[in-house]
Amino acid sequence: QVEDKSKEKRLEDVPIVRDFPGVFPEDLSGLPPIRPVEFQIDLVPGAAPVARAPYRLAPSGMKELAEQLKELSDKGFIRPKDEEEHEEHLKTILELLKKEELYAKFSKC
């Protein structure tokens, strides 16, 4: 199926998102700034890695799942509890991204 590019999302079209333009720069060039905390996972010597992937599905199963979720969403069976709660959650996430100087590509949202 060919995607209609004329209906592509734009930053200006999303009320909450347009209040945080710095989180969605046009160009994500370079590496993020150096952080005061270095994140790492401490490994236990001699421990075996977990060798099981959760929720494995064949590509055809993933496609079917995506189609069913879209259909249920389009029919209104799956949705946020309410629009206000969704907007408040989104605003909290965007404020955190801005505070931590993390960035996102809007076209991937």
C-alpha cells in the first residue's frame, strides 16, 4: 500500500508537541552531550546470559497483530483513557526530554 505523503505529520499540527520545538530539531547531527553520570550494567563474573527473547512472533504474526491493533484503534475500542490524560502524559515526557537534553525525530513519532 502506498503511503500518502501529503498527510505527513508536522510539528505545528500537534498542540502539545509544538510547545517543545527544541526536543525535535531538524537535524540530529553529532553525538549527544557528555553526561555527568555514566550508565552501565555491572556483570556478574561467570553468570550465563539470559538466552530467551520474550514474546517472539513470526513476521506474519507481527503483521497480523499490527493490523488487528490498528483496526481496534480505528473503531475506538483501543484509545487513551481520555484526551486530557494523554496530553498531560505527553507533556511530562517532553519536559523530561528537554530537561535531560535528549532529542527525538518527529517523523518517527
